[in-house]
Amino acid sequence: MSPPLKDDLDIVVTSIGGDLDFLEMWRPFLQHYHLIIIHHGESSKKINAPQGFDYEVFNRDDVNRILGSKAFCLSFNDSFVAARCFGYLVSKKKYIYTIDGDCYIAKNSSGREINALAQHIQNLLTPSTPLFFNTLYDPYRDGADFVRGYPFSMREGVPTAISHGLYLDNQLNTRYVDAVLTIPKGSLFPMSGMNLAFNRDLIGAAMYSPVIDDREYDNIWTGLCTKVIADHLGLGVKTGLPYVYSKSSANTKEYKGMPASQDEIVSFFQSVVLPRECITVQKCYIELSKLVKEKLGSVDPYFSKLADAMVTWIEAWEELN
């Protein structure tokens, strides 16, 4: 039997030194899918991927060739997060799964290896419930349901745009929680891109992690933008399962060059109201870029440059899609 979504899903990974040995561990779960490898090290370095995988490789030279003057919006200097956005840009599949190169297969509380991709697919193919919180978490999982008192008119849910997987490590996140839940409408969240899947048709145009002037807010910025847009368009975001195991948790790192206090940025996104005429992700993102320049540009000129990069990203998206 063919793996689920085999012809409808791309896996995006990044490489610095060209070594992709970590894929060998993931072979039982990922081998049948097409990989887009973004190499953001030296363009001359050869990619060493395990045999048997179907993949294509892009490097900085490819980005410059394909995007031309728009390539500035994707920094390859220090950020593999920004680099892998190019994979989202060139993919032609409906779904994307992206995973960091230092992520390994995690085990559940029974010691069984977790097929992260299979759980992401289940999350994306079942509805989300952002309008009314279900106290049994995801009612579409086996063994769960809606609780008494949940409005029948809301039980069909909304399409799921993002499946935000979590990670275990040996420092902060050592507890496995067997749960998936929808992030409620109006609530923001800190996105991690190390174990993430999304419906490219529904939200792909907003999956941009900017690095401008070597200053980054990367996945967290992406999460704020996509959640505001998902709420506006009536889409859902799930978080929880699946887990991966990370050897270098991002929680222990400081984000360099954070342009303004986190409180100012969060307050801005909490106050955003997009116009009714914004009925596509692209229109929402362009409108959001205008608000970023208007409201945050006065806090730090960085945001004016970031807003311009957001517009360029959408221009590149529409050009290639």
C-alpha cells in the first residue's frame, strides 16, 4: 500500500556541511517521499545523502539564479531557518514537512518509536477546533470525542493549516505528553520550525522566516504572522504530537539582534485586525506588512526593512506559484 500523501507531500531539510547522515535513522518513515534539500554552506560542497532517497538540492547560487533581485529576502549567512523557506517556495506539493538536521526519532512513554510524519499527516487531514475549546483536546483522535455541551454547530471544525510538533531533549523538555490540541482563535504561540508540517495551499505564502541585516526573529515571527492570518481566514493550528528528539534545543539559545522587546511585538500582533477584503493569504500578508511598517517601523527602522522583505517574499511566491 502506498504511503499516505506520497505524491502530495515534500520534505524540506537543510544542510550546512553537506552531511545528511541523520536521514538514515528516518529511512523507515521518510524514504518514500520526495526531499528538497537546501544547502546553505559553500555551494561547491557535495551533498552526501543516504542512498535510496529521492531528492533535489538547491544552494545559494540556485536562489540567486531563480529569484534574481528578490534573493535578498532569503539570507543564507547564518540562518538555515531562512534558507529552508526557499524549499517552501519551489515546492509544488500541497503539503510540507520540515525537520532540523539534529532531530532524531523520539520514543513515546511506552518506549515505542514515533513516526512523526504519520502523526503530522493525521493532524493536517483532520479538522481543527479554534472557535470553542474541547476539554478532551483533539476530538478527532482515536479514543476521543467532543465533550457534553460542545456546540453541535461547531463540531465540523475548520481546515487545519499547520501541525506544530514538539520535541524532547535532555535539558528542558523531558516530559512526553500524549495530546494534540487546537490553539484557540485569538491566541498567539511561539512557533518552532524544527518539527513542523503545514498545508502549503492554505498557508504556504505566509511561511516566511525573515533575516534582515543579520538580525533574526525567524520561526517565532513566522508563527505570529501565520496565526493572525489563520484566525482571519478561518483556519486552524494544532500543536502537541508528534515529538522528535533534539540534541540542541532552541529554547536554550538567545535570538541575536532581536529588534524590539518581545512585549511590543506581541502587543502589535494581538491588536492586528485585517480587513474583510483580505480573502487570500497573499493579500493578508501584504496588509500585515503595511501594518508592520506603520506600527513597528517607528519602534525600530529594522521593521521597515522587514516589511519590504515581506512584500518581496510575496512577489517571489506569486512569481513561482
